[in-house]
Amino acid sequence: MSSHPTDYQGSVIDALREAIEQQIPNSRAAVNGGGGHFSIEVTSPAFAGRSMLESQWLVYGAIAHLMEGDASLVHAVDSLKTRAPSPPLLLETPLLASN
């Protein structure tokens, strides 16, 4: 990882996670990395029916303010994975016979 100078005082990982989870409805974000380079995985029902590119643009839109300027907090997103949550399994239950 390269060094990426910034005057930000706080957790960039927390800032990324919070920005994503505030902007994308019902999302859960896992963020790893440092030195300006990060890997992000986001799960949200907002991605259902969207293409991978559309889903990724939602995430980039949520964190764009952290990527702006010469002293930005985020220099690169090295890996970005988006997914909609799996639907719950429906279990069949036998019907009770009525007499």
C-alpha cells in the first residue's frame, strides 16, 4: 500500500462505512484497507434488479465526497463487491386436515 497524506483525523474505514450505510437504504458495508486504498463489500436490497455497474455507481455516489481533492481520504477502491441479500427460504409445512 502506498502512503496517501491527508489531514483527516478519524477512521477513514468508519467514514466510508457510514457514508455508504447512510446513502444506500438498508445496506451493510464491510470496509478494509488503509493508506488511501480500500476494499468494500456492500449488501443491500437496493441492488435487487440492478446491474453490477448500476450497483457500484450507487456506492461510488455515496463515497464521492471522500474521494475529492488533492488530500482526499480515499485514493482508490481496489475491490468493490455489491450484492442483494438472498431471499429467505420458504419451508413447506404440511396442511392440517380439517374434519
